[in-house]
Amino acid sequence: MNRRDAIKDLSMIPLAAGMALPKTSASEKAVSQAQVAASKEIYQAIGVEPIINCRGTFTIIGGSIERPEVRTAMDAAAQVFVQYDELAFGAGKRLAELTGAEWGMVSAGCAAGMKHVTVACVTGGNPEKLIRVPNLAGFDKTEVIIPRYSRNVYDHALRNVGVTLVTVDSIEELTNAISSRTALIYLMAGDESMKGPMSLEAISKIAKPKNVPVMVDAAAEDLTIPNVHLKMGATVVIYSGGKALCGPQCAGLVLGQKDLLMSAWQASAPHHGPGRDNKVGREETMGMIAAVEAWTKRDHAGEWKRWLSWLDNISKTVTAIDGVKTTVIEPKDELSNRTPQLRISWDPAKFNITGEEIAELFGRTKPRIALGGGSKEGSTFISITTGQMQPGDDKVVADRFVSVISEKRVPQKTDMKPATVALKGHWDLEVKFFSSISKQSLIIEQDGNWLEGSHKGEFSVRELQGTVEGNEVKMRSSDRQIGDNITFSFSGTAKDDAMTGSIYMGEYMTATFTAKRHKFKAKREKIFIPSGPPLAT
């Protein structure tokens, strides 16, 4: 969401033609432009180029822009000292008043809140247990039940506590899985949790009579008041401060049952124990209160209209090019990442460039713009998400797209260069990470330019597929675990019986590799097979 109070005149831009638009004074524009320039310079001074965010509230590019009220509250909070337990009690009471929940708590992000609540559920607020986490030997509550649809990369926050995750596929399995060891049921908010046989409502009806808490991860959702998840039976619901709320980037909002949240606070810094590494400061606490207060007063309908007006501006500019089409997508019934989106599509054969290529170009060259790209049914597209766009971004994005799509390009050759190396066989693979070397292996089958086989990592064997053109090799494998996936994208060259290059691993950055053709050392000899059971052992 964007900053309504700071740019209030922009929040009511109408979509209907002929209506007067609010005016911004020249001095206000100058101040705003100067602030943006100064913000860019602070990053550029250390060699980091800022990004125009048309992608959404992704933590890896900064989440959201904090609202002015949030920064004001954080700046004020930083000037004096307070006792943190007293601060937590005051914040809990105020957040309860604002949201209608029984109690509130500020954590160091949504994942940290999930961790603290899980600790609360296994310890019951007993510090003798708290200081033993994640060693749960002797604990009564050591298991967390999760429907398979809720398994995701963020459930590491629960696993960090040392609990055993019990994954279930049906309401019957969930019912049977509940035992005296069950500490918690965890759900990720989404379509499955809102309706269907394993909805939050259905699960809470089973869990409540057994006194099993239900925690909902609603990180990227809009905050609902009264809270939709608590009304459906959740014990606790947790939000990210740095997404729709536009609050502190390193804070989370935890709402729900007071006694459980008191135990969760006990498991949070400044208290020692497993949560000391998830410190939330007085600045973030007051900033989160300011963000929630602002949320209750924001003109959400006006923000939506402003976002649509930006998409309308972009659409009018880009559709002036013959062959370019646009579609506006309005996910009004969804709570997570709720913001209108513009899809710009075209025939890649006409312009000789794909949406993926434009997204990559925009993301890596100035002015840097983060947006989505893809292809579907003979058409290619880019997607523009408005929620974190700032005034003026629409013109920059539209002009850049027109400039790039209008460039004359020759059709890309689809023919592949013949392979000049033979890669079939077993390979000893050495992967160099930042601070370690891993011994792995590859088995490769080759059919001209095409490669397939297997990649054995340290813990699993996965399918490998790729290509070779000349001596340039590209291969990919994915280590898929429940809730997790790491893709290894190999890019390198081959010569004789060796390969070298790099491995792109997405959010886990890049490693380097060397591979040598495996030489079998076993002596060649005939195999004798006895005709019956052994006569001696």
C-alpha cells in the first residue's frame, strides 16, 4: 500500500474522463523529488542501484514503503528509553483496542512471531522448559500438525523450535493425528484455509474441544477488522509489518488469545532463550502501532482508484503500439497481495522479444524495474503490480516499455549449434559454496544437443536435464523437499574429460563447480554365481 497522508491529493485521482484532478503545488513536487533523489543517493553511494517496485511486497527487494506516520513514530521512539515488558503490555492493550482481538504483540517479522507462538505452545510459559528449546526431551507437547496445503518455506520458523511436523492430507487424518503430544496446528492463509473440507473453520471445530491452538500465517494479507481468521476459530493470526500494512520492515503483528501471546512474548527478546535472536526494538513496536492506527483510517477505496489510474496511464501509452494488448486484473475477493495488476501482452514473433527477456532486462539495467514476465498459449507478457508503486513510476515504466518494445530486432535463431563434446557418462562433481566444498556426482545421457540424467547431491538424487551447444553446457536439477525447493542451474564449458562453471541457486545465490569424468577402478573380471546356498559363511 502507498502513503496516503503524505500524498493525499493523489489518493483520489478519478478514473472517469473529464473530472478535475487534485493539484500538487510546485514546492510540494520539488520537496518530493528531492527526497526521492536523496533516498536513491544513499544506496548509490555504496554501489547499490535502487529499484522501481512493480512486483509486490517481496522482502528481497524491501517489502513495502513505510508510511510517514510509521517513520515519525519510530524516530520519536528512538529518542527515549522504556522498560520493554511495560512497552509490550502497553502495545498489546492498544493493538487489542485497534483490532478487536483479545491481545496483540509485535514480533521481529511474521516468521519470528510464528516461532515465538510455537515456543509458547510447547513450553506453556514455563521458563524451565524455555531455556531447553530446541531440545524437547521430556516435553509433553512436541508435535505440530500441518495440512499438506500449508507446508511452505516459512514453516522453518516452527522447525527451528525442534518440534516434529506431522503432515496430514484429510480432515480424518488430522483428527487422528491429534494426541497429547500435539502443541499446535499451523495453517497458511489462502483458499484452502478459507473454504473446503480442511478449512480453518472445520479444523478449529475439532481443535478447540481438545484445547489445541490453531495458528494462521496471514503474512501478506490485508488486515481485517474484526479479524476474519479469529472469527473462524483461529487462536492466533500473524501478519507481516512490511507488507500490506506498510509498517516497519523488520516487524510482525501477532493477534489473538492473551495468555498464549504472553507466553510468546516471554519467548521473545529481550528475554533470553530461543527467541533472543529475534529482537524487536521499541522503534518497531511503536512503528507497528502507528501502522495499525493508520490502517484503520486509510482511504482504501481511494488508494485502489489511484492504483487503477496508474495502470490506465500505462495502458494508454503502451497500447498505442500496434500489436500490444493490456488486461487489468482486480483480485478484489482475495486478501493476500491484494492490489490491481496490469498484464501487457504481445506476439513474441512480431517483436522478437519475450516477457521473460523484458523482465530480466528491466531488472538488471537502469532504470531498474522489478516486474513479472511469462508466456502462455503463443503470447508473451509482463505483469505490473501497483501496490508499492510510487507517483511517477507509471510514466517511467510505460516509457521504458515503449522504448524497448519498439527496438528493431532480427528474429532469434532457434537452431542449436552442434555439440562438439561428448558428455555421456559418470562425472565426479565438486561444488564450491561460500565456505565449503561439497562432493557430488552426475550421470549424463546425451542425445545430440540434449542432456538428461541424474544429479546426486549430499542428501538426495534428482533428475537432471539440459543442453550442450558447441562446448557450452547448461543443466538444471531441483532438490524438492516438503515446503522447500532449491534449483541448481549449471552454466559452464566442457573440454576433454572436465567441466567448469557456475551454479545459479536463486535466492541462495551462486556457487562454482568443477566436474571430472569418473574413472572406474574395479578390475575387469568374470563374475561367478554359485548355483545354491552357501556351504559356509
